[in-house]
Amino acid sequence: MSDTMNIEDYLAQGGVLTAPGNVPARYRGELMRLMSSFVDSELAASAGFASSINFAPGIRERIAASRITLEKADHAERVLAVMGDFGTDTGRYQTQHDWAARVDRDTDLGATRREGDMRLSVFHYPINGWTDAVVMNVLQGLATGVQMQELTRISYAPLAEVFREIAPREARHAELGLKGLTRIVESDAGRAQAQTSIAYWRPRVAAGFGVANSARYQTQARLGIRRTPNETLLARWEQLTNEHLAALGL
């Protein structure tokens, strides 16, 4: 890096960092926050889908739920390993919360995080049966796909590489959900249940994109950690969601 260019200018122009030793304090703080949010969300998602395996109506669906449960835990482990490079006690970290804990179904958390628990608020809500699990997986899976477009371009190169490895499997999770939802809506009863679950999960997934005109986004953008505002990502997800649901007559 040139002596005439400060690190924010370097990162804003597409520069990358490659090791913990050359990461400034503010950058480290924002990067750790982002990684914590991802790890906590993946661990909570894995725990949630683990409880859904026994909701599955058949072997094919059971395999899909088991795959999602396994791979989300694996994704958490991969990002947690990067956190370990920054000094995180990875053994202690992964046991610090009850990842399967959920709030009451009618609770409205908005985008609020629980103290010390960085999971997206959507992963605090309980799943209520197989159709509910599939709908949640579809809506959150599409959201994760949109967010992955950001994460794979993050300016910390080792983490970006991990996210590029994870992204195709996260996309596959959404595909499995869409296949499951296609089978569910073949019956009138299934379609009605799906509509109820969509009404429940859609605003809760949307809350995970954060607020518009976020000051934190501006900070992260200057550091190359983020590139696209929350409201733009939300609009992309809404468009994708509308397209997929319309294709299923929902």
C-alpha cells in the first residue's frame, strides 16, 4: 500500500486485506460483528431445522432437512475458524448460547438483537410444523442468497473465500425449500397453510435486512465490508420473493 494512501481510501477503491496483522482496530470490530452475526445465525438455523427433521412427511423431505441442518453447522464452523485467527476462543464461542432457544410465536422482535447473541432476529422465532419450516426456509434462503452477493465480495480476502465456498450450498438450501413448497401447494389444505406461514415469516425475514439509510452501512462501505445499502438488498429480496411465490400461485 502506498504511503500516500490511507487504509480507508485503499479499501474504498477495492483494496483487500489478507491477514489479521494488517487489520486496523475499527475494521476488526466491524468484521468481527459481521462474522458473529453470520455464525450465530447459522448455528441457530441449524438448531431450528434439526427440530424440523421429525416434522418431515417422507424420507426425501427428511434428507433435505438433515442436509440443511448439517451444512449450516458446517458453514458456522468455517467462519468461526476465521474468527479464531483474530483470537476468538472458538470452543467457548460455540457453546455460549442455547442455539435452539426460541421466543413465543407471537413475539415481535423487529430487528432487535438479544444482548450477546448476534443471530438475526428471525432465528429467535419457533417453527410450527413442516409447512412452516419449508416456508421459512424458502423466504430466508432467498434472503441469504441476496446477502451472499455482498459477503463474497468482502474486503477481507480469507473470509471472502470462505463465503464463496459457502454460497452455492446456501443457494441449494433455497432450492430444496422451493421444491418442498411446490409439493405442499399441490393440495388446497397445503396452499392455505403456506399462505398463513408466508404472512407470518415474510415481515420477520424482511427485518433481517436492517434499516434504510443505515449509519453502520456507511461505515462498513468505507471499509469495503459492505457495498450495497440495506434498502437495495431488501428490494432485491422482495422482487425475488414475489417472483417465486407468484410462480407457485401464492
